[in-house]
Amino acid sequence: LLLRAAAAAQVQMPSCVTFAGFDRPRPVVAAVQEAISVAGGAVRRAPAPGKPRQVVLQSFENADAELRAAGAWSREQLRDGKQSSIAIISGDLDQRAERNARLVREGLVPGWQYGGDWLRRAVNVSYGRALSDYPAIAIALLLLRWLVQGLTSIEVGQLLRSPLIGAVDSGDRARLELRLRGLPDRQWTPVMLAGALRSGKDNEQRDGWAALLAGVAERRQEMPPRDRPARWANFIDETLRSFAWPGTGTLDSLDFQLINRWRDLLNDLARLELLVPTMSLEAALNRLQLFAAETVFQPESDAAAVQLLGSLEASGAQFDAIWISGLTAAKGPAAASPSPLISRQLQRQQSMPDADPSDTLEFARTTLTKLLGAAGTVVCSYPESDEDAEQTPTHLSLIHI
């Protein structure tokens, strides 16, 4: 867009442009730089990061011990009061974000699970989880699935234990679940479950849950066989509202963001009307389940004491102290990922990323150099074993330490 605008004299090139973060050459970037030069402007690159004052390399028994040690190190940095911006780099956040965050929290504040939600937020994870993995969304999808099929006793038990739907007393729900566990497992419809739980001396204590079951059964009867996706989106939203989802308590900032993201999915479902004029509710729920599973959600949060980041996300940022984990020879440099749709020879001719092993190695070296220069205090670490396989430090870390 910039090149077309410059060629049509729609924009005036600045006298000096500084490029930062372009670690790999791109033809379009080179073309923009040439256009700036032709227009008489100066092209500069951001200065290279400085050298850290202190770099150490440590090894640990395994990756779990490594991340716990990183959390404990963060606590010491915060205790001294000299370090206010701390980062821990983990290369596998896309696969183990929640697990890695838990391990760091265990080292930062042992017993954080019992200290309140503010301790959980002391570690901010840059990579989120699938939307369907959040309890509020999982319960909503489970309740909605009850509109089109039966649920097992285990799934009904999850609804009984959840405070995210209805306003029934938890003690009453616990007694109902205990009674449910004494019944044979089957695919329960709301009508079947209401009939099974109708008898008993504590029937008067089940009025709230009976109303919920009646509401689900009523919804099942009133829905049409097929409808427009936008109508189904409204139907789903109204159904959840009628069951007091996501609970009767006050929503905090993170919950509010989660519910708004869910409503965005309903809007996405409504827009399917451009492609699919009508569909059944079961098809609409399948699409919604797919959307939730494919959507990675990371709520915005206040500045946390410790940032848990990936290497590319942290590249270019500055911190007071940084811990770079997972520097094993097996993972550093990371495996190349050239395009599988273009011949390797053509990729080499065009100098495409990862087309040549030397490019992959140079990019890994550049990324690590930037991370090492991102803070005055830097700790590098690696696990000595990974699933019973012995590990050694990557030679990239040895070059800089």
C-alpha cells in the first residue's frame, strides 16, 4: 500500500526512517527502503542491543524444576526492590502455557492457589488458552448441548456443581448429585432426569433445580427444526440469560472480557447466514463449539510482577531482569519450517525464511542476542533431561556466555 501510494505521489517520504525488528529480509521491506532512498531519505536500522552486565548459565534436573527455579528467582529480584520489570522466556507457550504458568507461580509464591486471585495475576502469560477451555464457556456449551441431546450422569453432575448457572443453593445441588450417583448411568434428557428425581422426601428442596430442568425441556420443545443462524444466535443468548449464566455474582474485569469475547462468537455465528441461509440448532452448536475451540483468548490485565513470554514476543523489549529457559541443543535453534507448497530450490533462490539451514541458524542467533541484550541481569537455563532423554545446552548460548 505504501509503495503504491509513493508511486502515485500520494504520500511524501520522510527524510529519515528507522527500521526496527526486521530481523529477516523481506522483498517488500527492501522495496520500501529503496523507495525512501530514491526520494532522498535516509534509511537507518535500530541500534543493536547492548551487552548485559551479568549473564549466567544454569542447569536443572528437568523442565519443571527449571521453571519453578525461575519463579523463585523472580521472587528474589522483586524482594530486593531493584528490579521492577521481570521476564521469563519459555519456548513452548503455545503448547504448555497453563502448565508453565503454574510452575512459575509455584516458585514465585508457593501455595498461591490459596492466596486469592491476585496471586494468580502476579504472573501474566502472553499466550492465552482456547476459549472452550475456560470454565464459563465450557459450562455454557454443555448446557446448550442439552437442548439437542442427552447428557451423561457425569456431565449432569458438572452442571449441578457449577455456580455459573442458576441460583440454586449449593447444598441442595450436592444432595441432588448424591442421589444422581445412585442411579444407573444413561443419556439423561431433562424430562427423564426430572422424573427420576421427582420422588423423595427432599422434593421440596429441589424446586430451583426442577425449574431449571423444566426450562431446558421447554426450550427443547419450542425451537424450530431449522432457522437462520442469526435467529439461533439470539436463541442461544436468550437461553443462557434465562438460566442466569454466568452466575449471579458480580463480574470482574477478566470475566467481563470473557463474556464479551463469547458474544463476538455469537456474532460470527450470525454472519454465517451469508453462506448458510438455514441450519438446525445442532449444526449451529457444532459451529459454535468449533469457533470456541479455535479461538485463543488472553484477557487484558494490569501490569503483572512477572511476564511469561515467548522468545519472539520478548524480542525487542527491554526489562530489568530476564530468565531465558529451555536452551537445549535439541530445541535451539528451533527446527526449520520452510513452506511445503513451494519447491526448496525456488525458496533458496528467493532467500525465503528457513529455506537454508544457515538462515535458520542466523535467525536463532540474532533472536538470542537480542534477548541477552534486553536486560542488565540475564539468566540462561536448560533442563538436564527431557522425558528420560539426556539434554545438553545449545551451542548458541555458549557463544554468548
